Amino acid sequence: MDYPPPLAPFDLEHLNSVEFAKTGLPFSEMVRVGEMLYLSGQMGTLPGTLTLVGGGTTAEARQALFNIERALKAQGYGLQHVVKCTVMLANMADWPAFNTVYQEFFKTPFPARSAFGVAALALGGKLEIDVIATTGKRCQ
């Protein structure tokens, strides 16, 4: 059987903020591949901990988005670099409340976005958000 040739080397970097490293979780907070940034899912946890903020969906959504913003800023980027959000909700009835918080962080033109309900999330969380961002640099 013929196999495709090995992949050509590419520009890849695993990025972790100091706060994320404190959690000891077995994955990277963010991976940069060329001009794209892939952030692991963020929950409404206090930075550097696995403790969810109190206050339910609205508070967790706000904290998760602050965590995304913090992770991007730690690497020299910001929310304006986000091109795609994926939102996982433990209860789809929380979708309108999430949208209200989301609009505190993102303005038009909004990133592309998907949202879906899940059976359960880690830590008993109400939501998890992952994003894809760009470095804003032109491809060569």
C-alpha cells in the first residue's frame, strides 16, 4: 500500500500562561499553528484554579470570556483576533443569557459561532467556550 509522504515541517508552538500552568491540566492552553491560534475550552473558573465562580450561567460566561481574553493577552493578542467561537451549554435554555454576556465582549462584526447543548461538563460547569483566533499576520 502506498502511503502519502510525511508532512512538511510547519510552524507550531504550544503556549501556556503562568496561571494556566498552575492548574496542572494535561493539555495546552493554546496552540499556534502558523497564523492561527487554537485555544482549549475555557470555563468560568478563577484564573490558575479549577474553582468555578459562583453565580450561575451569567457569572460563568463572563469569567470564561475573561479567561479567553486573558489567555490571548498573555501571548500578545486580543478578542479582536477571534474568528470562531464554539459554545457548549449544559442547558440550552441558558442560550439567551449567554448571548447577553457574549455581546459585552464581542461587537459587530461578530466572530463566527456555534452553540450546542451537552449532557454534562467538567467541574459541573454551566458552559465551556473554545475559540480559534488569528495572529493577524499575513500568510507568506
